[in-house]
Amino acid sequence: MKAKRLGRRFYKQPTLKVAQELLGKYIVRKIGRKKLTGQIVETEAYLGPQDRASHAYGGKITPRNKAEYLVGGHIYIYLIYGMYWQLNVTTSEEGKPECVLIRALRVTGEDEKIAGGPGKVCRYLKLDKSFYGEDLTKSKRIWVEDRGKVVKPSQIKRTPRIGIDYAGPYWSKKKWRFLLVPEKPKKRKQIIKIEK
């Protein structure tokens, strides 16, 4: 299958669906003639005003989170601890502040640690505040591709989100973190020949 950039319709789907369907897709970052790519293998969903772990909890709008209110397919990027950028993709309709955090990428030929965490994802892709509000459906420097990788439901592992104890027991225990688990190789059937 020829690589195909994900369009608006994909990102406007329900957030939990987008968070799972992004698994196996590829982020492409173009810098001059060079392209950095990585397969998305871990995501987390944040569901807007009702979600105590969301930056938009209670319908809050600030200079930091206003990109979260953009229609699905835009980048919401922010700094934590004053040093680590976090890459989020908006989902759903305009004015509905929901997003998916890209937590980890698998990079062919590289150690799995190179993009094995949200801060490392941004460092590997060389992302900064200049990407705030960038439209992934139109950008010439970053987008997400479908390369035909089929992800079976059995390959998706669900766990609680990480580092959100402040949201309280109900929201911190929601299994809205999704990981792509490699398929187990099929066992070959052993054929035993019986000598006559």
C-alpha cells in the first residue's frame, strides 16, 4: 500500500478511537531534504472539560491550551518541567478540547529508547513551540501517514494513564493509555513422521 497522509476525517473521530487507530501509523518530520520517521506505538487520550487530567478540565481556556480547542488534526505542544516538549494531536470538532498525547515511537534501526517517551519523541523529531497549532493535514514539515499496517485488537494493550494522580482515583484509573504490542510469531506445527 502506498503511504497516505491522514486527513481531517480521521482526526475528527471520537478521541478514544483516534488514540487506538494512531497505533501503527507513522509520523513523518521533514527537515530540509531529510525525513525523520517513527511508528507510533504508545498514546494517551484526554477527553476535555469532564476529564480531570485534561488541561481543558472545566472548560478552562488559557494561552497555553487554546490549541486544544482547534478542530481535529492540529498540534497541541507544551513544555513540562521547563525542559520537555509534549506532542499532542487534537481530535473531534472545533471547540471540543480533546486530544491524544503521542507517548512513544518505534524507529527502524534505532535503539527503542531513542523515542521511548513523550519528551524523547519531541527531541527525536526536533519539535518545539513553533509547531504549536500546526495543521497535520496540510503541513509541509510534519504529518502522519498510514502505511497499511493492520493492527489487530489483540495487539492493543490498555493501561491507566501515567503521572496523573492529581486527577483523583476515578480519572487516574481510566485505561486510556494504549500500547502497540508486537504480534507473537505463529508456532509452526510439528509434523511427526511415522515410519512403516
